[in-house]
Amino acid sequence: MSSESNCVLLADRHHGLRDSVRGLLETEFDTVFMVATESALLEGARRLNPTVVVLDLSLSHGDLDGLLQRLGTCAPGAKLLLLSVHDERTVAESALAAGAHAVVLKRSLATDLMPAVDAVLAGQRFVSPEIAR
């Protein structure tokens, strides 16, 4: 696929969550590819050059800077949107500093995911309001 493709790469270990997120994303994107591991994420990013990468923060295994740097090399130009169970402001700030374009709380996916996608596609950053307080 070309970089002009309208696709999302979705990475989360939990099958049920991937299915739920895919359902939301399919309203705006032609294709949503799902993976469950860091290695599959990086391979998918390299092959697909997605418009948006949605990934679970826990896939970074404590090295978020390194993972986002590798993703940037594999899929330059992709917007990186992190899903997190952590609502601490410092987690979001660290993720944004590492290169993420958005941080969305998993418990707020139904209300925050698509506004986050719209924001990053418009060149803006997004943080779930519960974190931003």
C-alpha cells in the first residue's frame, strides 16, 4: 500500500479490545490491520505505511521512546496514537515528548478515539480530557 492509502494499523494484545477499536475505526478508514505484538507492529508499519498507528502503551515494554523511534523509521509520516490505562498526566506528557500525537484512555475509547483520530489527521495533538485535567 502507498502512503496515500487510508489505512490504520492497530496494535493491542487483547483481542476483544482490538475488535472494539476496529469497529470504531472502520467508520472512517478503508482498512484496519490488527496485530498483537511489537514485532508484528513494526513489520506491519514497514509493509503498510499506514496513515495512523493506534497502539497500546504496554507494547513498549518500558521503552516508549525506542518503540516510537522505530515506528517513525518504519512508517514515516504516520500519526501515532497511544491507548493507555494510565490517567496520570506525566504518562501522557512522556508519550507526547517521545513522539506520540495523541494519548487516549482505554476507558474513554467510545468518546475519545474518533476525536483523537480527527485531531491528529488535522495536525493537532490530543489527550483524553480525563488526563488533561
